[in-house]
Amino acid sequence: MVLLLPPLVGQAALIGDPICLEGLTCLVSDICNGDLPESDRALLGSTLISGKKSDGGVRPIAMGRSFLQACRTCGHAVSITLATRHA
């Protein structure tokens, strides 16, 4: 099963960088389908990056967790789609 990421990231990402979107789609699909190679599993660790808050503060973002949350969201969307098709 191949999962698609565009519903998760919205139109801005589609227009901004289609190569990045394609890469994220492949990564999330591989994680959801259990096809992520062992050598790439380090991506799921909690490497922190800093994001800026609107008040000037710093927001820590755990990238590995973000990828897993994307998988959860895609899986949920696929489940709802399949359930409504077969209702």
C-alpha cells in the first residue's frame, strides 16, 4: 500500500518544493509499510532542531517523532477513507 502525504501538508508545500514533498511521501510510506531499511532507522531517533516561536522564543522539534506523527495521521486518513468506501 502506498500512502500519500499531500493531505497532511497542504497546498503550500505542494507549490513550494515538490522534490521535498516527494521525499517526505516516500519516507512516510516506507515507515507506514514497514519498508524502512535498517540503515535509515536512525531518522526516527529524537534529533532536536530549533524552531522560532512568534514571541521570539525557541521551540524544540523532535524530527523522528514528527515523521512518526505523519505516519499516524496518514494511517488514520487511510482508515477513514477505507471505512467510508465499505460502509
